[in-house]
Amino acid sequence: MKDVAKEAGVALGTVSKVVNGLPVGEAYRIRVEQAIKTLNYRVNSYAQGLRNERTHTIQVIVPNLTNPFFAQLVNCIVSKLVQRDHRAMLCTTDGDPSLEQTHILMAKQHMADGIICLSYDPTLRAPENIPLVSIDRYFGAQIPCVASDNYGGGRLAAEKLLENGCTHLALLRSGTKLANEPNKRKDGFVSVCEERGIPYELKMIDDGTPYSEFKTFLQEHICDGALDFDGIFCVTDALAHWTRNTLHGMGLRVPEDVQIIGYDGVKCFGTMDVPCSTIVQPLEAMAKSCVELVLDGRREQAPSLICLPVSYAYGGTTRQ
């Protein structure tokens, strides 16, 4: 900054004001900006952070980026942070609770201004004085949780299958044993079936269990070349994609013999179409809510759970 001040022929304080966006005379601002350009000067934002106790960095923690849903969610969060002149410090955990806690505690060491976390650790401890916002997992009134309307999404999936003429439904779920918002997808699905008096089957397995259990379940429900049920709700698009391929391998047609609806609304590479009929999570709105909560300092006034509406998208595995 001293070099910039000398180049521009102004006081050091004038350079500081220009760099920090404070008002100065227009002639001074032009001279300082020209000197910055001439010298290729770059502000050391971490040095600023030491002085201002803000680094404009938010730690973003997700299980992985190989899952298209997590990748799209992170992309939306990073975009919203950039719009607010912040950057993301990205950490992946593969769902390892100890690694999650390590990253959480590192936020203080790296002077992160806040944390946005999709966690599998029910005992997660947040550092004092660092705002934390959770995605999909409720940790208590002091940590806001942002989620899609999972219960409403389960209801919408069942309702769409019934609207399309299905008379016997099934739900396939692979997920964590931990209490979380996505578990409500099953509850919403079941509520519609019971309200309408529709027969339904449930097949639920824990994360890490081979999908071959789903194939066994499907084979057990085939009689004379047809499934007992004609509509399936899979709680993720990845599972819906696997189920469609498995049914094709068993000689069943989708959607002619059985209709499938997934959940997430992930997009295919290239075409950006959904790979199956699906319940779409509002990723842009979820990311916006997370960023606003972690940056705006109004978490105490915010609801402990922010539940955002979902929508249905046709993707070829249901009848139009």
C-alpha cells in the first residue's frame, strides 16, 4: 500500500480508504486505482481479516462431490457466496463423523466467518462465536436447519403415481439410521396411501447395504411376469435410476409396466434434463437461505427449521 501511495502521490490513508470502499475525492480515487493497476497490487484479504476479524470465507462441509446432488448444491452455495463477496472453503467428509468434527473445529483456526454443513454426526459441536447453518439435519433451536419439504415431497410422489393410474405402490429407501429431514419422505408417502386406502409396500435398507437387497425384494413381488405393484417411489434419483435399469434387466418396462418417481431433481450431464421423473429440491432457494442465515446475523430470529417447497418434474419414468 505504501508503494501504491507513492505511485499515486497520495497519503497512505487515502489508499486504505479506496481499497476498503470508503468515500474519497473522485480525483484521488482515480489516481489510486490507476496506481493499483500499474503496480498490479492485490489486497491480502487474510491480512485484512486479522485486523477486521472477518475473512469473507465460509466453510462448506458436505459428504462428497461424486453424488450429483451434493455437487449441484455446493455449486449453488458457492454462487450465492460470490454474489455476497464471500468465498467458500470446501471440505468433504464421506460421512465420517470424526472428520466432520475435525473440519468444524478447523473453522476457528482458519478464521472462517461461518459454517454451512451437511452432517451425519448427531453430536456435532460448533465453535463458539462462529455461525453454523445445517442442511437436512436438525441439531436444536440454536442451529438453523434448511431443508426441502421432504414430507410434502413424499406426498407429492404418491399423489402423482395415483394420478397416473397406479393402484398399488411401493417405496424403496436407502439411508442413514440417524434422525434427519429426508426420513420424512417415507412419512409423506405413507400418509397419502393410508388416506386413500391404497395398498403399499416398503423396502428400507441402511446406508452401505448392497442394493442387491432391493433386487431380491423386487423378484419376490413378481408373479406371472408382472410386479404386484405398478408404482414405485425411490427416495433418491440415484436409486430410481438403478431401479429402472434393474427392472429392464428383469424384462419389465418402465413406465408401461411400472412407473417410477425419484427425489432430488439432479440434472444429466450435457442435456441438463432430469434422468427420471422426480421430486425436485429447490437448490437455489436452499443455498440462498443458507448464505443469508450464516452472513446476516439474524439466526436468533430465524425459525429453527426452514422448509422450502418442492416440485414435480417429468423425466420419462412415469406416464405423461
